Amino acid sequence: CNSKVKIKSVEAVEIEIPYNPPFSPAWAPGVEQRSRGYTVVKLTTTDGIVGWGASARRNEAQIINKIIKPYLEGKELFATEQYIKKLRVEGGIWCIEIAIWDAIGKTLNVPLYRLWGGYKDKILAYASVVQASSIEKRVEDALKFLELGFRAIKLRAHYWDMKDDILLVEKVREADGDRMEIMVDANQAFD
């Protein structure tokens, strides 16, 4: 490990990705989103390694470029612990931490899952449905994703009655014939 590797530069930009067609997420009922803003960070080391980070939070680029950039440039890449407090104080600018860890992994030529102690080198890709929809539409989506080659799906639990969420999973399972792993995201669940 070359602890002399330093952060040479930090650049952050805001991008806007349009949705076509517009999208109504389950976490914002009745709201139609036509685009989503992101902050993208490029961190370059003195060895020329580039680490990338991104956040789905808007308006972070200005804070990064005015406050975080001068703070980080010239500091040691591997001294991550000293940066966390500053990132937290500035509102949790975690896309910078993602870029730092990306650069560390590339510098060491070690994938981050291994660097952090993970043992799997493959994960099952899955389709995630985030729009509130009818059970029939979710079944249709699951079959479409299965046809596209996905072997796993994450369904959004969002109904007022948990019986409907259970029915959703049962109907998708019935339709896919046990050919897909099913995950459930219950972050909009009610008690």
C-alpha cells in the first residue's frame, strides 16, 4: 500500500437525467417526476487514478467545489477516517466517500467487496420496480423482466393493507413458476 498517494483534484458537477415516460415513485404518491438530478464526483490521485462517486441529492456540487475540494486536495488518499467528520458536518456528502473508496480500490487493484471483507465475486442482478402499480401490472412486469433474462426481482410493498402486499408476492410467484428470486422493499410499509 502506497500511503504517499494523495488526492490531486476533486471535481463535482450536477446532471439532470430525464425520464421518458414520466415516472411516479411509490414513495411520493401522486407526484410525477419528469427527471432526476444527481451530483457526480471525479476524484483524481497523484498517481493518475480516478475514483468516481455519485449521489441522487441535488445541489451538492457547490458545497463540494467550494468547501470539500480545498479541504481534500493534497491530503493522503488512505486517511479516510479523518475525512468522515468533515463530510458529516457539511451535510453528509457521501458521494465523496464513494469516490475516495473507488480510488483506493483501484490503487490497490482490489475490488471493494474484497477490500471490505466480502467473499462473493458475483451477485444476482435483479430488476427493481419502484412505481406504485396494480398487482396485475406487477405480474406483467415480472414476466417481462424474466423474459429479459433477470432471475430476481425486487417488489415494492406499498398497499394500505398488508394482505395486498402478500397477495402481490403470491401472484408474482405463481406467474413466474419459482424461476425468480423475489425480494420485497417495504420502505413505504405502514404498521
